[in-house]
Amino acid sequence: MTMLARPVFPFSAIVAQDEMKLAMICSAVDPTIGGVLVFGDRGTGKSTAVRALAALLPPMHAVVGCRYGCDPAAREALCEECQTRAKSETLKDRLVPVPVVDMPLGVTEDRVVGALDLERALSQGVKAFEPGLLARANRGFLYIDEVNLLEDHLVDLLIDVAASGENVVEREGLSVRHPARFVLIGSGNPEEGELRPQLLDRFGLSVEVKTPTELQARVDVIKRRDEFERDKSAFVAKWKKQDDALRRKIVAGRKRLAEIELPDAVLEQAAKLCMQLGTDGLRAELTLIRAARALASYEQAAAVSVAHLRRVAPPALRHRLRRDPLDESGSTVRVERAIAEVLGAAEVQGA
Amino acid sequence: MSAESDAALIVSLFAIDPGGLGGVCLRSPVHPARDQWLQALRASLSEATPLRKVPASIPDGRLLGGLDLVATLKANRPIAARGVLAEAHGGVVIVTMAERLTAQTAARLNAVLDAGEVVTGREGVTIRNPASVGLVLLDEGEAEERAPIALLDRLAFLLDLGIFSMHALLTPEHETADLDAARQRLPDVQIPEAILRALCATAIALGAGSPRVTLLTARVARVAAALDGRLEVGEDDAVLAARLVLAPRATIAPRPPADAPPEPAQPPEPPAEPPTEPPPSEAAPPEPPPPLSANEPPADPQDQVELDDEDQPPQVDAQMLADVILAAAQAAIPAGLLARIRSDAAQRATARASSAGRTGALRKSGARGRPSGVSAGPPQGSARLNLIETLRAAAPWQRLRGRGGADQRVRVSPDDFRVTRYQQRAQTLTIFAVDASGSSALNRLAEAKGAVELLLADCYVRRDQVAVIAFRGKGADLLLPPTRSLVRAKRSLAGLPGGGGTPLAAAIDAAGALASLSLRRGETPTIIFLTDGRANVARDGAPGRERGQANALQAARILSAAGVATLFVDTSPRPSDLARELAAVMRAQYLPLPFANARALSTIVKAATVS
């Protein structure tokens, strides 16, 4: 087998798993929703979907020469280096792909947060900072496969950075801080271990995936995967049209996001739903609203409707139910019951 | 088709495309058949194909690669060393004692199998090396010990050699020239949609594994066609692939087990090809517990058997009762209970460890865990070199060591070596031995379940592992092997049937055995018995109160010698002397849980835990 630059499996070619795809699209439309956790059975295309999402994202503007990929338009979010430069010159701008950084298992802490640049330290005796994965993930996505197997000290670190959006490095005589705002995407299999509640909370949406048991779906999965593996470029080309269309919809969704109306009635329903479920804090409500708005925008609706709310409520709320660790398996059911009680039985979806 | 010839065929198929087929799990003790199998594999791979052997405990640096210290210091720039997986690119890696693989190491192997390359960053170097490898896991596990399931999901073949006679001769079925030709042919082999469809239907009908396994089945079929000199997968190839890959993973037992092949859910165009002879599996499906495939099937074949017998008619009011009692028990079990008895045991364990030389409760330094400082010393064993601290230690001496002028190299001597110390919190395992006998009547059982679930929640907070042993009728069963998954724990409890005698001796033995296994792994086990203590079944399964009691006391005495922290929760309506005596003999903390009055109960529990 050859190991050349590998084309990734197209997003549109992923069979079924609609909730997972929807959640990822929502977080691409509005990154402030705060990431997606994909938990479920083995071999259901969790990693495939994340890698496919990377290929789907439109490029972004970044300051030329900035190691953290600062956005030239967002003055207040610039890193220290860019801030200094901005005083004396105009920052040059270029289009770069949105980073989707894979956090490999077995990675050491110094490569995650960044550390002394060894090469320069060894050869020139210079103390310089070499950014790590968190720097590369700034303004993009940080993907952790098998997130429930991540070592504890790395989890602590992530929890902190994901909340503050800033990476503070105090090690090896270096003192560096830089922006590290990223959308956290995690995947794992709950059979292999649970996730720390604090880390769970950092994910905006959480979806459950199951092995398709329907024959046709299973056949499609195998067929497409097989086709992809036999001729990757040809398969990618075949699905390019669909992927392009999807990308355009995401871009349009982002642009319209601010214009989407949010009726008070919907806000009220969202609040009721959260109260009914006894979710902790405001984060649940905020995420629910944001996800519903992202969905409305993606689907080119003028305003957020209860139907949107209904669709994003399970992924936005199921991991935020009051801590009863034993009720994990039933959380989807609990959310659905609350939806039925608060929002009423399913109605015809209006746009 | 004999098991031996299947084993030989697997050698050929795997040798044709090790990277594509993922690998083989060879489950067997050290056995001539295993050596023969490995020899046959060696003979079937071409000369140039790398073959590496690694222990399950291999450190990340060796597995994935890391900083090559000697080369780095020599060259004055960071130089990465390749790990075993990258070295074996295009070939095979044999993992010995694979049942001891940790979930972490398995996850690294999974990532490499999925991507066909090693990608990571360690100790200041970025590593990206091609690594398309096939694994051979040598799994010598007994009973519940087995290689990690997530890893098995990525290997095409699960082969149990334990069933072979000592004299079975395993000879390669194909000449190396045939295999070379098959390798050439493989990329062009097509698989008709009808066959794919049939394979999918079979996989679903057998409840065999995830879509990934189905994909592996298709690949095996293709390799089989290539081996047979054809460019299109035929029915025979599909039959073979289903037999070799899917059958060992079946979770839905093909019902008329003897000869009649089961019908797949939807008969596909080519006549159904489930395993013509469900190979070694018949009564009990073989080693790897099938991954959960659908919404329903239980985690373990055992569960299913359990469910089948008599738990079937779940009464609605029984469920409601369970909820009510759960709430009552909630008040009764203080959150810190487990932590407290465990700390007692930790003291006992450390005391014992010094004399017995066993792994204590806390491992001071390991290769993982939280970094807890740096100390001088050579990077040996699991100690990882802390390069920065090493350089820092070397720095003040540079001038004295002659650095300067044109020579800007950093002089490092072995005295400068610093290693990172890690503190790893020892894994704890809580073993629940739950009395499901008739004397623990239905409501008591529900209450016991409630209590277990609450204690589980307590374990969950501290990320402990739990295991559940249920005893009733003639013996004790390991209902839930040690796991961290509450989902599984809850499911296995839900399926716990009640009724029958009280084989307490067997339960104590089983809990003790599991606890000592866990001690050997360096974990700290705690046993919790939930029973009324009324043993009436002897060790050998014979009924009889007298012998049952005597055996139970004897088992309790043996258990007490193991020094495992034990909690004895007396679930009988009125605390009995019998239970109290048993608890005393096994040196357990005794906790009566009388029923009906939650308030009184919580007071008692509080008293028991505060004292």
C-alpha cells in the first residue's frame, strides 16, 4: 500500500448518522457552540466524519507569518506578536485552510502546549518558544480520538485552555501566552471508559452513534468504503459536487447567522425545556439557542422555530442532565420525554 | 474443513496482505501449535518483509518513536528514532502476552492500524512515519483475560489454537510463489455487489461485530479470490471469509446448532453463506466477546444466557419497586464509604507489600500519570528522560567542559541525566458479590441492586473499575468482568435474575480469585458482599445448610488471609449472627441494611462509617 498524501473520505458520502453530521455542521456554522462529542459503537465512522469535516471547511483569513494564525480583522484577539507588529505596520493577510489538528494518543505534554525550541537550544543556545498543537489549532478544530483514554494531566490542561481560549506556558524558563480558541471534537467508545464531567461540559453538543442494523445502510457503508479504498481520488472526485454544495451552504449559513431572528416564544420554550430537565447553569440554554440558530441559518430559515429547537435539543442537552452518572444510558430518553412535554408532540416542520 | 487447515489457510491469507487484513489474534497458551503457526507465517512472508516482536508492556517511545538521545547529542540537533511500528512498515508485528495490553497501548495500535502511519509528537520531535502493519496478538489469557476488544475489532482473524491436539501438524498450504502471485493480483480483484450484500446480511444476522469487521470480511474474501487465481470474488470466497472472520464473533447463536446452517435475516441472491460449521464455537462462543452491535444485544454472551433463562417477564410493579427502593437505598449509602474502607486497605496493603514484595496500592513512579517532579538518574525502564532538565543540569558546566570558540556543542555527561517522575494513582477495582438467591427475596434483590448502583456512582466519581459477581443456584458467575463502564455495569445488573439456593462459599472463592488477579496487576481491590449470609449450597454445588455454612466459613477464612478490603452488607430483614460471624471471619466491615425504615437505616450506616 502506498502512503502518499491521503485524500479523505468525503463528508457527503458518510452513510446515515444524521445526528452526528448535523451536529458537526452546526458547529461549523457557529464555532461558538463549542464542539462536538461523538460517543458510540466501534467502527461507525466517528473519526472518518471529523476528518471529512476538515476537508469541507472554507478557508479563513490569517495574518501572514503569524504562528497562531491570528485573524487580521479581529483586533482584540491578536496575539502579542501581532499586536506589536500592528502598531508599526499593516498586517498582511492571506487565505489559509482552517486547521483541524489531530491530537494523537501518546503525544507528550511539551508537544501539546509548546516548549523550548530544542533545535535552536541545542545548536545555537537560544531560548525560543516552539508552539505546540494548541497553537496550531487556534481558530480551528482540535480533534481527540479516544478522548476517554486521554491521560489525566492532558485532560486537565485541555479543560483549562478550552475554557479560557488562551494557552499560558510557564515552563523551561519560558513565559508565553497565546490565543488558543478552538472547537473541541472528541470521539470515543463509552464501553472503554467514561469521560470526566468537567471535560464533558466543554463540549457543546454530544451525539450518540450506533452501528447501522439495517441491511441497506450496512451495504452502503461497506460499498463506499471499499470503493474509496480502491481508488481514493476517483471516489473523492465523484462526491465533489455534493461536498461543494454542502460547503456553500455552510458558508451561507455563517454569513446569515447574525440576521436570523430569534422570537421570544422560542427563547421561552428553550428556557422551559432546560428547566424541565434541570440542567446546570446557563450553558445548556445558551448552547441550545446557538445550535438552533445555526441550524436555522444553515437551512436558510428567516427565524429560529420550535422545530429547530426540537432537532438540536437532544445533542445540546443530553450530556448536561443533572449528574446522575447511572442514568447516562437513559439520558436521550429523558431529553425526548421533556421535549414531548414542553414542546408538544412533533408537528409539521415549518421553515 | 478442519480447524487445522483453517489455521493454515489463515497463515496464507494474512501473509498476502498483512496491513490490509489488520491481523490475527492467536488465543492459546504456549503450545507447539502456536510455534508452528508462527513458523509457518515466517515462511510465508517474503525474506524482505519485516517481522518484529514486542511485549505488551512496550513503552510509547519504543512503540511510536521518540527522541534519539545519543544521535541528538552527537549531531547537535534533535533526531527522532523510529519506533517498532514504523520499523515494521509493510510487515508484521507480533505482540506477546496481548491479554496484558492496556487500553492506552491498544488505542495507539488502533490509530496506527487505521491510518497506516505513525503520527505523533514526543519529546520535542514530530514523528510521521508510514507504518502499514499487520498484528499478531499472542493472547495467553485465561477465562476473562483477553486482548482489548477495540483492537480485536480491527483484526480480521480470531484464532483459538487451544483446541488443537499437541500433535497437530501445521504446514503452510501454499508455496511462497503462489502468495507472491496473489499479492500482485489483489489490487485488481473485484467484489460483486450481490456478494457484499450477502456478507452484510450475514454479519447482521450473526450479530457479528461492527461495520469494520464486515469490511474486513470483504477484504478476506478478496484475498481468498486472489489466492485462488481469480479476479472476481466468488461465492466460495465469501463463504470462507464469513466462516473465518464472522463466525468467531457471532453473538446471536445460530439456533439449530448442529448441522443446519442458519438463515440470514434476508436471504440474498447467492444462497446464504453463514458458517457451514460454526467452528469451535458451539455451546459457548469463543474468546472475544462480541462488540455491541445493535441497540439491544447484551455486552457479553454470558449476559444473554442469563437473560434467556428466567428474567424474561419483567413485571411493571417490580420495576417500580426497584425505583422506590433505589431511592430508599440512596439515603442509606454515604458517599465516602468506599473511599474509607479503601484507605484502610491501602494501609494494610502497604504493610504487606513490604514483606511479601507485591505491588502496593500506590505506585510511586510509573511511565504514566501526573508528572510529580524530576530526579537525577539514567533513563532506564519506564523512567523517561527529561531533556530540558538534563540540559539545564549540564549548562553550568559547559565552560569547564571545554565548550566555546568554534565548538558550540553542549557537553552532556551521564551525571546530568534527569528523569521525570510520574505519580500514578493505582487503579482500584470494586468487586460486588451480589446474592441473587431465593432467600434474598425479590424486593431484597431489588434493594441490593439499588445499593450496588449507588456504590457504583461512588466508584464512578473516582473512576474506579467495577466487577459484579452474582451467586445463586449452584454457583457464582462473573456477571460483569472488571470495567469502568457504568453503562455495562448497569446493564448487567438489570439482567440479574433471582432465585435458587445460596452458594456463598463459591461466591467468596470467586471474589477472592478475582481480587488476587487484580492484586497481581498492581490494582487495589475491594470486595463488597451483599447477602443475608444464609449459605445453603456447598462448594461442589450440593444443597445442604450445614455443609454450605461450613464451606462458607472456610472460604471466608481463606479470603481473610488475602488482606483484601472487604465490606459485608447484611441484607436480611433482621441482622443475623450468622452474617456477623462470617463478616468477622473474613475480617470484613459489617454493615447491616435492615429494610423498610430508611431513616433508621441511614443512622446505622452513618454510625458504621463514622466509627
